[in-house]
Amino acid sequence: MEKGIFKAYDIRGLYPAELNEDGAYAIGRALVAHTGAKKVAVGMDMRESSPSLKNALLSGITEQGADVVDIGIVSTPMVYFASWNLDVDAAVMVTASHNPAEYNGMKFCLKGAVPIGEGNGMEEIRDMAVAGGFPEAVRRGEVEENETLKEDYVDYVAGFFKPGVSKKKIVIDFANGMGIADKDVYSRFQNDIEAVSLFDELDGNFPNHEANPLKTETLGALQAEVIANGADLGIAYDGDADRVGFVDEKGDIVPMDFMIALLAKEVLKKYPGGKILMDLRSSNAVKEVIEEAGGSVERSRVGHSLIKKQMREVGAVFAGELSGHYFFEENSKAEMATLAAMMLLNLMNETGKKMSELTAELKRYFHSGEINSDVADKDAVMAKLKEIYKDGKLDERDGIRIDFPEWWFNVRASNTEPKLRLNLEANTKEMMEEKRDEVLGVIRG
């Protein structure tokens, strides 16, 4: 087992070359040995390698003396839900999220969806799993299956929907992934929601397209179906259903940072004056709209486990990330993609506005989108950027973000590849294009 499969936020690797059953067994033992968990909830996605990896993980957990609640094939938000609804000390999801079929991995949390990630247990679990030699357990744990959690989850999420005066027509692209586990939430409201489903058969080979709504090229079928059906909204899940993207009634893709602002407006009705975290790559318009709705805004690092940790540290009631992760107080500060969809439908019902009308107020600036560049010496390039743009306001929370009165940019290093990722925004399209090319010139030499 390679150390490299342990990422800042989760475990991710090629099966079986980088992550196999022996590795999953060792990870199970390491998780229990490090956390001291007495009972662990475990779920998995629909990948072909998930059952054997899960079984090996269960062997490791039980041999280290902890009991297991097996919740079956579920979405990642269901695992987080289990972590605070069941009598467990930790939870694990066997998944590689949106990665292609040949990958698999795991996501961890403690009771109450408290994240395990970089700086919060991941390194210790990694080192123990790689080294082996675990302390002897006084007993072997037992495995029990839970048949009711999925229904409890559906009941809970469905409880947030507020019908409007008119029936909404939506198209949902499940991408053959675990969003299908949430399908029953929508079917509860057949008098209020007419749902057209795309790619709604579980298939870990992802035969139709990559399950990653952040990549706009994966949304073509959804856009076409929204237009063909005259739908009010299009919804796209990623592979393990902890991320979600949206398409408006015109078939236009809704920028995921815009969703942070729209969802925050709904959240602030319940938590007036609440603190909201926004991904530091997000548009300045997001911050402005949240503040106009009475919220307090703080920028966050990129990465789901890091954001959840920061939410707890500052008392945030909601957070959003540019990749389509949306974190709710209602799921113990963890993702709940279908709740995001429910809240968005509520906002449309309450205001009577179309999706394109809701996003119109956020179109204040011009954003480059995320641009990747292959870079051999990432540190040298970052130092050069800081020197060239030293007159701006520097934020080194995650890579570098440098703000000027009329534009800003953020450059972050990839965790897994020799790449730098640029996001840039300006007050005018002309300035955005000029500064984008200028900064890319520095990055690419």
C-alpha cells in the first residue's frame, strides 16, 4: 500500500495496484487503533471493487475490536447522516467519488460527521496502516446490518421541502452514481415535482459520462433534456452524491459559487445573521449577496474535511465550495446535496422567480473559471507571483490569493499532480482576459 493514496481529504487510488483488500484491512485496523472507536458505520458505492474492499475493511475494523453497522449501498451524505443518527463513534464510506471506474477509496468521519483529514487524524491513520503491527484487541467485533437508515434519511431530507403554488418540472442526471439512493426524496412530491431521470441505473463503470458536474462537458445531456422538456431546473450529481450542480431553465450552467449565495439566502432565514463560509475561489459577488442578506462571510480553504473543520472552529451554519460541495448545519455541518436541491426549489417556490432570474443579481463580475497549468517547480512560480504582485493584498490561507481594487486571483498547487490552478476575477471582461493572460504568462514562463 502506497502512502500516496492518503490525500488531504480522503483516500483515493487505483484498484488493485494502489489500494487493494490488504490495504483496506490495514486501514480498518488503523482507524480503530487511532480513534479508539467502539462502533463504526460503514457504507459503500456501486463500484465493482467496493464490496470486496468493504469486506476487507470490515475484517480490519472487527479484528481491532470494534463493532460495525453495515448500512449497505448508500450515498456519502447518508454515511454522514448515519454518523450522527446512529450509536456509532466513526463512519466510513468506500468510494472514489467522481473518479473513473478503475479507482476506489474511502472517506472517514468521527461521530457527528467530525472530519478526519489532513491535520485531523489522516496522517496518523496512514502511518499506522502502512507500518502494520497493530495492538492486540481483547475481542473481535461483530457486524450488524441496518435496514432503516436509508428510509430515515429520505424522511428527514423530504421534510425540508416547501411546495409552491405551481408544479415544478425538473430533470435529474444521476450519472449512474449514488444520487440514485436519494431518488425517493423527489418521488415523495409527485403533486409538486415532476421529475425526469437520466442515467438512473447504478453502474460503477459510468457508461454515459464521468460523474463530475464540475466538468461542464459532462452536463450536455442534462442541458439538452432541460430544454427539450421545458423544465424549470436541471440537477446533476457526482459519483457518491456529495456534490451537485445545476442548470437553469434556459439550459445554462449555474456557476457553483453562485449556489453558495442562493442557498445562503435560504439558510439565513432560519439562522439570521449566521456565519457563512465561502470557498476562497468564489466570486466577490457571492460575498456581497450574502452580506446583503444579513449574513457574515468568511473565506475558507478548499477541501471538504478542511471546510468542516473550519465551520466548527468559527461556528458557521453553512458553507459552500466551488466544486459543488454544500455543507449544512442540518447534516452536522456535512454535505447533503439533495437538501441543496430542496432548498433551491423552495427559493424558486417562495419568490416565484425562474432560476435564471435568481442568478441574475450575481452576474456582477467576470470570472476566468479554473485554469490548470503543468509546472515543474511550483514553489518557484508561487514566489515569483508574490514578488510581481506584492502591491496587492495577500492571503496565503490556500495557495496565494492576491486582491486589487478591480481584480483578484488565486493560485493553488494540486495535491496530486505537478499543476498549478488559477482562478481570476475582474470588474470587466476585458480586464479579466488581460489579467488572466498576464498571470498565466508568469505561471507558464
